[in-house]
Amino acid sequence: MSYLRPLAVLLELLGASLLVATLAQADVPAPLQLDEITIAQVHQAYLNKQLTSEQLVRGYLARIKAYNGTCVSQPQGLLGVVTTIPNAGQVNALSTLNLRPRTRKALGFDDRKARSMTDAQDSDPAMPDALEVAAELDRKFAATGKLAGPLHGIPISIKDQYDTFDMRTTSGADAPYANDRPPADSTFVKRLREAGAIIIAKANMGEYAGGDRSAFGGTFCNPYDTERSPGRSSGGSGSSVAANLVMCSVGEESGPSVRNPAKNNNIVGLAPTQELVSRAGMIRASYMNDRVGPMCRTVEDTARVLDVIAGYDPKDELTAFSVGRKPAQPYYSYAQNPSLSGVRIGVVREYMNKALFTQADAQSIDIVEQAIVDLRKAGATIVDPGPGGALFQECIAKYAPSTLSALFTRQFPQLFPVDASGKPTADHMPLLVRMSLDPQLLPAGPSIRGLTQERTEGEGKFVLDLYLQQRGDANIRSTADLIAKSKFFTDVREESGFSDKKKGLENKQADQTLDLGSRLQNRFALQQIALQCMGQLHLDALTYPTSNIPAAKLGAPTEPTVNGRSSNAWTLLGANGFPAITVPAGFTTQVFDRVPDADAPGKTRLVGPIAARLPVGVDFMARPFDEPMLFRIASAYERTTHHRTPPVGYGPVKGK
């Protein structure tokens, strides 16, 4: 058997578009672009002894050194005013590297990237770093000839919201924990390690799961346009995958925080059924909405990560619902069928009606229109109410009054009058019954774009204080401690990705009790309505734009909510128990940006069109626990279209 030259040498670059010779008895396709290498290709290279885990990790570290630097101008330091840099060539996606001090310094990474700020020595042999883990995997493979698990030697980044016993965890905050390392891994992180994955870094994130900036890690940028958002909360996870700094990452979604950065970074992001993956060991943003989501460059790789992290965990009571709900075959096996014959997909036209939105929405909607055509080419049956139509409206009209009950009547006090204490002043029942019998009586307003937006009381404070008590740190014990002792960035721009983090914590701290009743009622109602509508139309899944709005300028005003369309991704159904996956759908040619209106203080306006090539994503959503259907649809669409394209300017590492 002969080779052009050892693949191990080539992988030192990890970005070179080089050819690998066709190998006898090898399944690795040739030519192989190393900067977009997949899990299956890496494993084949390991088995063919073309590559070692240590060589792969060193290759990614070379790319991290080249492209993970500061991507904004910050003359006042990390916490002060920042301005964007066109074509910065850096993304600042990874905030902490899994390297011991001597190795980190030898590779040229500064102290801010240290595994711990409270353990300068970092010499505990029970905490091997990424290169030490890789070397041990190589030793065992050399001895046995077998891979350690389904993610053997795969470098992965983890959002800083999740506990890692060997690296600092602060949810992006600059908070003075007595020990910035938590006592144990998150459950899913432990499962990743047991499967052979190498946790190479913690991903930068929007502090406390919001925005494009953190006090510890700084501002992070989009590799497709470094003046724009990589997707806020899990933006570091998304951009680290997009720029080929890691193979996959794990983000968190309480709203659109996996799918929005997946869309902005032209990658695949899965927000699974909430009850499928354990949230134990996580600085949570909510009780009912948080989901643990894998993010990779391909659908199959995303499924391979889910295979490892999904399943029951007694530490997270919601995962009890997952028992018996995983498929008999691995999730990745569903990502290998190129045909959608027999699959029925409904188009959520409520999210695509240009007449309801603005110029900023138009091109993303047009791109997803083409995605619908491509789904038909792949064999799917498309159930489409047509432009201006509404897939869910008939079901909402019939079932919203009963399933939402008090949440519904409170929206229409003129129809359902109450006194000052909220007690009915008339019998509401006759009208509710008539509405259920005659959907034409439903008043204008309710739609799948936003049936209700009920606020829970105390949710954020409860989950944060609970986490801190479980962590048991000697200095940070409560939300109040975080407020009093942390450092916060001072460049606050409300209604942007640079929102006031201290104020956000203070708002949580003000709550005095816990009331999730409205959230639970709304969740049940939305699930009932959507499942009934899907049943009536014999739908296997839904499709719609991940978001109508392309990546916004960093620090710019947020696009106002219009007819239920927010500035980020469509999230109402996903946040209430439905799994959704985002897949690259193409690129814009122009956008409209939101800017302050100089003629109207406090107001904003759209400017454009502005030439811009920015990624657009398409979502697929299925019934709870039907991730196999999502992988089948998403992979067939991916094979039909091939819209994943690496960002320009992040190619081979110079000088190597």
C-alpha cells in the first residue's frame, strides 16, 4: 500500500484544500478537503493509520492560534466601548483552551485562555489536557487497534454555560468564584468523554445566555462578515465550527440560541426535544425551555453527537420522558437516506408572508421558497397553503379557546369581562362553547406567530440559585453574589446584542416566588394545537425559514418585532417541546440593516439594500422525540443542495 505522503503531515494545516491519494481498502473519498473533514472520514483515517488523535488536535490548535484572536477594536479594554473591524480575519469564538500552562505558553496562547484563573499551577494528573487525552487515545488504539468509542479523537468545543471539571465555567461572566472549575462535568460532557471525544475548548458565549458579548471572553464575530453577529448566545459555538476551529460544538437553546447561530454561521444545528438530553451541570437560563444542542458542519455528524448525549439521566427529571423514546437504530443511520419519498412536509406560511413584515425579511423568505422546490425534488410531498395562507389557523381557531382557557380569555377582556380582582363579571362559558363549535367567531389576532407571551415569575432566579447551591463555591453562592462581586462590560446598548447583564441579574433577583403555571399551560396548548393540526394534515414535519432576518451588525439596534416576527429565529414551537434542526439554505446578495434614526431620537429605521453575502438557514420541525425524521429530511435536503460553504479568509494556516 502506498501514499502520496502521510496524511498526518497534511493535517497539520487542517485548512489546506489538498488531495489525498485513493487508498486500497479505504472508504475515505478522494479528493478530501481537510478543512471540512467529517467524523467518519477522521475515523477512517485513524483506522488506516494515516492520522493520530494528537496530530489532529495539534492541527486544530494551529488554526485556533491563527484565527481565534480579538475581532473588534477595544481601546478601553475588554469591558469598554468596542467598534467593529471589517474583514478582521479573527472570530474570538473560543474563550478557554484545554491546555496545561506550559503547553499553552509554548503554543503562544496568552494567560486569558488558561484552563483556570484560580489554579495557576494546573498540575493535577487527574485533569489531563486535550493533548494528553489525545496521546492516551493514541496509545490505547496502538495497543488494541480499536476506536475507544463513537467519537474517538473528535475535537469538540463546549459552550461555557456547561460544567467541565477541567476548565473554568462561568456562563461568560467575569465572576470571582473561589474555584472557577465546577466539581464535575455536565452529564452530557461526561458522556462525550466516555465516547472518546476530546474537549478542546470552552466556546465564548453571550453572557448568561444572551447577546454577542461576555465580560470574560469579550465580543465574538461572524466569520462570514466580522462586523456582524455570529448568532448571539451560542455564537461562539457556531463560529468555532464554521471557521473549522473544531469539528463540532455543543450549544444551548432556550429560545433560538442553537438554530440562530447555526443559520448565521452556515452550519447544522439541532435543538432536540427538551426531554431527550440532560441539562444537569448547566448554568441554566430557564426551567422549561433550555435544550442541549449539537452543532456540526453536516447533518450526519450532528446525529452522531446526539447518539452519544441523548438519554435518561436521573439528575434531570425531565429526561424521564425520554425512556423508551429513543429509536432502535442509531440517529446517524437516519441521515443516510437520500430520498424523501412518502414524507409529507407542511409549509408554515405564517412565517413567510412578506405582507406582514418588512424589506429586511424578503430575501430570506425567497431563499426558503427555493428550499421548498428542492424538497420536492428530493421526493417529499409538500403541503403548502400557498402565499398568504396559514397552515395552523384553522386548528388555532377551533382549539385555542379551550386549550389556552384563561390565557385566551385574558387577551380579550371586552369579550370576557372581569372585575379588578380578575373574577368574571359574566358567564364566559356560552361564548367559549360557541367559539369551539364555530371557529369563525375567533377574534382577530391569535396565530402560530405568537399565541401568548406569558412571563413566568422567579424562573431565572430559581434555576441560577439552584445551580450555585449545587456547585457549592465558597465565594459565589447566589444571584445576589454575582451582582455584587462580578465585573460587567460597560458598553451597554439596550435593544442590541450588548444588553446590560447586571440589570438582567437584578431583574431576576427582584422576583420573590416561583410561578411556572402560565408557561406550562401555554406549552400544553401549543403542543395540542400543533399535534392536532399535523395529525389532520397527515404531516411528518414542518418547514419554514430559521429566521427572516440575516445576521445583524454587532451592537446595532435590534430589529423590532413585527406581527410576531422577532429579530432572531422563529422559536415559539421549538421552545415548547418540538425538536427542530437548521440546515444551510443559501446566501443573501443584499440586506437591510437597522440603524438609529437621527431625525427621530429613540427611533430606528432600515437602510439598504446593502450588498452582503450572508448565510440563510431553513428549519425542519417534527413531533417530540421524532429526531429520526428530522435527520432523514435534513440529510436528504443537504445532499440535494450542498449549501454549506466555508467562510472566505479562514483557509490554510500561513507559514506551515
